[in-house]
Amino acid sequence: MRKKIVISMAVVSLLLIGIMATSVLASDLTLKNNLKASNMALATAELAPTKLSVPVNVSPNSITVKDFPTSVIPENVKDVQEIDLDNLRDTVPKTYEDTDARLSSLRTRFLLYTNDGKNIMWGTVGNGHFVGIDNQGKRCWGIYGKGVFAGFYDGEFFWGRYRSGNWKAEGLFGLNHSVGKYVLFPTVDITPAITASNP
């Protein structure tokens, strides 16, 4: 039995490492494409040299959901004890596509998993909304803010609370109760600082 548990934990660890490595490689590829496009645009416009401002020392845990000021959780929710689940359900967009359209252009990738490692979800958050897909191929979308998140998992409503990389929810992954952790991976934003050349 212990052997099975150890093997299961090793497989989950390798899966998480693979997802993170793929994420880093995709970021690097996007970064290279953005740099190429920026350089071509600058050359075409015959502008002065550009100084690129790229965030440095950014680790997956250096950004939190609190870094996004927009919350779509109803204003009257000041304490999780006051949550009206019907009102919360009505606040969530009805489809994955509608929610994806409401995400800001600066999206942050996330990885969310249960403590037992059986359920893993990845996707993007921003502007008080999130979309994701899990290791079973089921889609999830919803809203977050004020330490509360809610949405639809495979068409079924769920809600929960989050804080400091931990979460607990009712209805997520089709489970009555689930708990786990999440990690956020900030997107590198390259902003050219363009200066006009002096004659």
C-alpha cells in the first residue's frame, strides 16, 4: 500500500513539474515573440532606441490575487458568514466564453490542486474573473474577490474561500468539500519606454 502511495505522489509531483516547465517554456517563447515584434515596430517607425522595462525577481509566489484590485464579489459581502449563495450564483457569468471575455488583457496563470493531488486545475485569472480546465478535461469559470471565489465546474455551481495560497470549497471538482493549494504565475509584461531623439 505504501508503495502505491509513494508512486502516486511521485507521479503527481512529476505532473506538476511538467506543467510548470511547460508554463515557463511558453512564457519564454511569448517573451521572445514580443521582443521581436517590439524591435520590428521600432525599426519601422524610425524611433530612438528603446529601453525595455521587464519585471525582475518575479517568483510564482510573489504575486497574489490581492494584487488585482477589481472584485466582482457583491459589495455587501464583508464577511464570509454573510454570503447569499443565490446572489453569488447570479453574479457569476453563465458561460466559460463570457467569463474569458471579461478577463483583463494582463492575465495571470494559476495552478490549483487538492491536497491529495487527485484533482489539478490550471488556467488564468484577472479582473475579478477566472477560467480553467482540470486534469479530467472539465472546464471551470467564475469570479473572485474579498477572499471568496465562486463559479461553475462542469456546469455545476461551487463556492469557496482562499487565503495565502490555500483554499477550501464546496462543489468544486464535483466534491461536497475539498481543500488544497494554489500557485499564481505572473505574466511578464514588456513595456517599451520610447523616447524621441533630440536634434
